Amino acid sequence: MVITNEAGEVLMHLRDMKEGIWAPGTWTPMGGGAEPQDADPHATGERELYEEVGLHGIELTRMFSVDSDGYPVHVFHGRWDGDPASLVLTEGTALAFIDPTDMRGLPMSPLAQYAALSGLSADLEEQARADGIRDLVAAGIIVHDGAFLVVRRNPDDYLGGTWEIPAGQREKNESVLDSLLRAVVDETGLAVRSVDRYVGHVDYTNARGGTSRQYIFTITPEKPGPIALTEHDRHQWVRGTDDLPSTTSELRAFLDSREPLS
């Protein structure tokens, strides 16, 4: 269960270092396997939430379902604005609200990280709807050895010859997070090791004359190469905006205001 507070932080517990349990010694949302008395995954979520931290009466809505090593995992979202110190933790060694915009250095399984970032993604999309923006884009600052990757748009594209960071338009029934992961792989061929930080967003005028909102995350790749470009004609690793070739004023201003990016 991804339980978030008003600040968008995710309630997580630090799992025991017990041999044989899933993801020992990592931060993860509450959850567990189904038991015979559970009517459905929703009931399992309610029971696990109560058994592990004593929370009940939380409205849970389904976020997504995934297959993890052949086992179906159903992830639900709920809201709670209390103090974790008021709860009684029955599994694990610590309980805290974790900021999903920056999870660098926290031991966390890929599934737990994905669940936390999915909650952040949902909040960002809700704010965009409130702002009247429907065209959403996710972009990745791919960081390696103190530098980040930029790619050049094909000459016959909109803003042809402009350098940018890899990005992808959110497609139908896709979250911002999913569009980010897809775009990085599709446009660079690099596998994502971790999504480390949500850095912020840029609003800009798109090719149709409307407004797009681009959400920007920092990413650590599994390896820095080889780079396989599919929508750009060149790539380059740069160490800061002073090394950045021609780009849009919006992206340059954004990067200038947030360095260092690693």
C-alpha cells in the first residue's frame, strides 16, 4: 500500500534483516501475501495495513498490478496525515514518511521504488489537470561520472538541431513514470538502474501551439553505453550548462537553477 500524506511523502518501513524474507534491510511500503480469509486483494491490503501498523478505515484505491517473479502484486493508494510515531510497528525496525522526490542512498527494491514514484506521478498528473494542462512529457537527466547525457534533434524535426535531454510524451493509459522509463530505453537504448530524484518541471509551447509540461527526473543507468539513438542524430556527455550546445531557453534556465544534478 502506498500511503501518502499531504506533502506527498510515502509511509514506509525498514524491513528486518531476517534470512529468507523478501527484500531484507530495505525500505518498502506496507504489504504482504493473501490469506484464506481475504475476499480479494483489496481486503488483503486493508488487513496488512492494520496488522503491520494498526491503521484502519483508510480508503484504498487500486494504482496498478505487476508480476514480480511470477507472483501477482496489487498496489493500492491511500491517504493518511498522521504522525508515524503514533503507530505501533509490528514488522520491521523503523517507520517513517519518505520523500519520493529524492530517494538517493536509501536501500530500496526496484518494486518499492516504483511504487513510491507511482504515487508521486499520480500527484503530478493531478496537479497538471488542475492547472488545465493535458500534454505531459517525462524527461530523464541520465547521470554518469559527473556528467549527463544530451541528444540532438534531427534537422527536419520541430526545433531541429536543438540539444535536449531524452524525453517522451505520455501516451494513453500511461503514467508520467511509465513514459519516463519507456522514453529512456526507446531513445537511448540504456537500461535504467534507478530513478534517483524528481527535479521539477518546465512548461513550454509545443509544436501545436499549446502548452506542454515536462517533468524532469535524474536517472542512473546500468551502464553508460552503448548509446543507440532512434529519434536523434547525435549524443554528448556534458558536465554542466557551460558545456551544453544550443538548447531551448526554458531547459537552459531550468538546468542552471538546479545544478549540480548528480
